[in-house]
Amino acid sequence: MNVQKIFIVVGAILIIVGLLWPWLVKIPLFRLPGDIVIEKPNFKFYFPIVSMIIISLIISFILWLFKKL
């Protein structure tokens, strides 16, 4: 796959995510058990470990499918 096709696919994905954003924020993806949240007065630290692992698995699966085609 050449670079132009990759940019087109990434751009299309970004447009789709942008259009679906109002519904995507309602999915509790970044509030899963295992995500680290530290809240103190005037400070909030959030590290979504489990959410990033799930996203990584999904992206890896999608790229594996593209490679097979």
C-alpha cells in the first residue's frame, strides 16, 4: 500500500470519528476498571491503561485484516 492511500484512509477515519464524536463520547471507553485516576484539589491525573490496550488490540486486528486483503 503506498503512502497516498494510507493518508486517504487515515483522513477518512478521522472524518468518520469527527462526525460520530457526539455518540462516541457516551461510550464508557476511557472509564474502564484498571484505568488509573488520581484526583486531588486543583489536580487530576488520568492514565487509561486498559482502554489503550483495548484500542491497540482493535487497531492491530484492523491492520491485520488490511494486510490479509
